[in-house]
Amino acid sequence: MASKVIHAIYTDDDVLMQAVKDTRKAHYHIGEVYTPFPVHGLDKAMGLAPTRLAITSFMYGVVGLAVSIVMMNYIMIEDWPQDIGGKPSFSYIQNMPAFVPVMFELTVFFAAHLMVITFYLRSKLWPFKQAENPDVRTTDDHFLMEIDVENHSIEELSKFLQDTGAVEVNLVDKQE
Amino acid sequence: MYTLPNKLKLFAIIFMVVGALGMVVGLMNAPGSKEEVKEMLANQEAHHGESSVHAEEVHHDEEHVYHLYHQLQNRPWSAIYVAAFFFFMIALGTLAFYAIQHASQAGWSPVLFRVMEGITGYLLPGSIIMFLLLALSVFGVNHIFHWMDPELVNPESDKYDYLVAGKAAWLNTPGFLIRAAIYLTGWNLYRYFSRKYTLKQDEEGGTHWFKKNFKISAVFLVFFIVTESMMSWDWIMGFDPHWFSTLFGWYVLAGMLVSAITVIAMVAVFLKSQGYLEYVNNSHIHDLAKFMFGFSIFWTYLWFSQFMLIWYANIPEEVTYFVSRIEDYNLLFFGMVALNFVFPLLLLMNSDFKRVNWLVIGTGVLILAGHYIDVYVMVMPGTVGASWFIGIPEIGAMLFFFGLFTYIVFSSLTKAPLLAKGSPFLEESKHFHY
């Protein structure tokens, strides 16, 4: 289905932030904003739901911790106990301090890597993926706000966007 | 301007009076002679119904009585020392944190400067008390520093201690007092001038005093990191004169900073709840809570680094430190690790929780309790050994110094406006937003 959207292009992040706030106040629907760098506070201004990435990260960390405990128990206690530095591996709890660095590292490893992978999946990023940004200038020094036209008057909307400080306002047919 | 509420004043004075009573009772109850200790032991045995004493145990008993006598004599003094040091260390840690704000030209914190200056108001009284306590030990009023016994470094004596004698170049009483005087003078001089400069800056504006403050803060931080480390060897590691740890200074510093930042957050939340500090918003509290979280993890990292290396190497002269703590102080020793690590980790991990005032205060109480116990477990095994107990002397000392600290901190908050209006970064701080 093809829908009409308007691309408003800005050259300054502060102007963009104000424009996003004004656009939302005027009850236009912002589809997406493309920026060359993360703009602090933009997610809140756009009214996006808070990210749940931190929660997944915590859960991955717990998984990593569990994996490290089970792994070290299998390697060092059950399968092949070794006497290192006069500390025979008879029981897990007695040798636990030696395993803490492993527990720490695997917690961090799982939390970090799985969080990044989740982020890629959630943002639909994978190798050979076609770039979604509609204007290459958004990878350099321009900011682009995409507004759904819906049943608003195009002239009024363009006028409004120009007033918010857009340097360019284009009407685009968007292929879904 | 902040005025000291009468209720708070009364509250602090009640704590001081009750605490002072507890300390006096503790000092009076310490056994005055070995005979008293023997009597006490006999009474205990009578209670247990073990009347038969074997002949060969008598000599052992003599030694036991001798040790127990000294330990029980040390107990009220150690309790006072722990409390005095803990509250002194909060003021000192706040001073270091404050100096970091100036030296790094931080933009978020100027609205909290006067809170920090209020807390460092305790530095001078705390320093005087610490110096008096150290001087009392040096002049033999109490014997909590075992190495100060001159017999230990006398090769003729049968108590001659080869290891302590080898450290006599550092561990000697004149040097000990001179060093303490140098540390305390340096820290108090910085506190005095920095406070003076920020007040001048409020009057005159501009950046002249700001620049001066920047310079002395940078110099102070260099002086502080060296002297703080030496202070931790002198004032705490000295309780176990045979033992040494190369990261001890860092360990004490981490505990000091986390306690200090916790107190800054608590005082800020308290003043805010009374309707002061209009420019402090929940982003400032969020930042302080992040520091509480971060330094709690840092403290645990150092605790574990110290523990694991010594545990793994298992060298007798090093490992005794942990053996005595794990055998005689098991619950306190591991309990405080849980208080200082697990609770801050889980309670302050969530970003939103760091802006909830009551959660920050609640976690703060746990952190302060944990670090109080940490200081207790650092000091007590070297002074009272296994005869520790948390009773009237310990609680009394804690209450007294808590009351004194509260009283001095809040009365020094009344001495200047609560907003450091001359700071060039004030606007940034007012609009600080996470």
C-alpha cells in the first residue's frame, strides 16, 4: 500500500527537537526521525515508549551467571578436579572465590553480546540489509522528520513544517 | 538561608547525651584489673556448671586472662575509635568529592555545593577528635594500637617482635603523630580556603575566585590521594601490624567515597523535603544515586581483589587477617559484603529507582550500616580479637558521633545561603536534566 508522507529536513538538532515537540502538539503523526547521531531526549520528545533493552540485558546477565556456575561446577568439580595451589577441588562452595572472575566475565559477556544482538534484531539490522533512511544526507549533517499526511491538508502541513524551521519539505510516496 | 529547626537540634542533642552516657558506661565497665577478669570468668564457668579445672590448664588460663583483660580494656576505646573514624571519614570523603567537582569543573553539581560544604563542616571537629584519640593511644591512655608497646621493639625483651621492629622506621609514635598532624592540617587548610573562596565568589561574581578554587582543588587532590593512603595504613592497617595489603588505601577510599556520597544524597533529599534547595531536581538525585551504585561496585571489586589474592596465595602472614575475621566475625564480615554489594546492586540498578527519594534513602541507610560494620570489622579483630560484642559501648559511641555529626553538619548549613550563586556553572546545574 502506498501512503503519502512528508519529509521535513533540518540542519540543527535543537531546531529539530523543537520541531518534533511542536508537531506533536499540533497532533500530526510523526512516523520516524532520521538523525546522523543520537539526539539526547529525542525519544521522549517523540513520545516513544521507554526501551525494554535494559530488562533483557539484566536477564541475559542472569543467564550468563547461571551458565558460568554450572560450567565451572562441571569442569572443575565433577569432570576433572584438579589440585591448584593446594586447593583440591572437592566442593564448589570451597573453591567458589576462584570462580568469581569467571562468573563476572560470563555475566558481562552474555549481557553485552546478547543485548547487542537483541538490539540488531529489534531494529531490523542484519548483514546486506538495505538502508532504510530515505535521504543520504541524514548520515552526514541533516536531520529528517517523516510525518504521515493521512487526511491533513498538504499545504497547511507544509506551511506548518516550514514555520518550525525546516530547510526543505518534500512530499513523498512511501512504498510499504 | 537555612535555619536549624529546634526539633533537629533537640534530636541531635538527645543522641549525643544518650551516646555519651553509653560511652561513659562502657569505659567504667571495662575491667580495671586482671582479678576482675578472673572473677568474671569464674562466674561464667559457674553458670556453665564446669567446676573442675585441670592443673595443666592453669598456665593457659593465666595467658587467657591476660589477653582477655587487654581485649576487654580495649573494647570501649575501639568502639569510640570506630565511630569517630566513620563520621570523620564521611566528612573527608565529601571533601574529596567536592574537590573533584571543582577540579573537573562539573556542571551538574553546583546546586549541591553548599550541601557538601555543610557536611565538610564536620571535618575540623572530627579532625580534632581523631587527633586526640590518636594522641591518647600514643601517650598510653589506651592500648588499642598494639605496636605502640615499646617492649615489642626492644631486642632484650622476651616480647621482642621481629616483624614490628622491622617496621619501626615507619611505625613509631613520634612519626605517627607528626604524620597525623600533617594529613589533618593539609585537609583542613583546603577546606578552609575552598569554603572562603566560594563565599567570596558569591559576593564578587566573576571567575577570579573560581580559578583560584580550581587550582587549590587540583593541588589538594594530589595531596589527598597520597595522604589518604598513608592515613589508612597508619590509622587502620596499623591495628594488624604484622599484616599488609598493597591496595588497602584504595579500599578505605572506596568505602569513604560511597559513604560520603550517600550522606550527600540523604542530606539533599532531607533539605528538599523541608522545602529548601529549590533547584535540586530528581536528575541531581539520580546522579548521586548513580555514584552510590558505582562506588558500591568499586568497593566490592577492591574487597574481592584483596580477598581473592590472599585466599589463593594462602601465605600464613597474609591470610591471618581473613582467618581471624572469618572465624570470629563470620556473620558481620560476610553480612557487610552483602549489605554493601547485593543491596545497592539490586536496589539501585534500575534507572527509575534512582529517582525515587525513599528508595535512595533506604538504600543509603543500608550502605551506611554496611560501611559502619566494614570499619568495625577492620578495627576490632586487631584490638579486641574474639571478645567482641555489640553492646552499650558500641551503640553509645555510634549514637554520640551520629548526634554530633548531625548537629555540626546542619548548623554549618545555616552559615551561608544554600545556593552557591557565584558559581559560573550555576545555570547549567539549575537546568541539569538527565
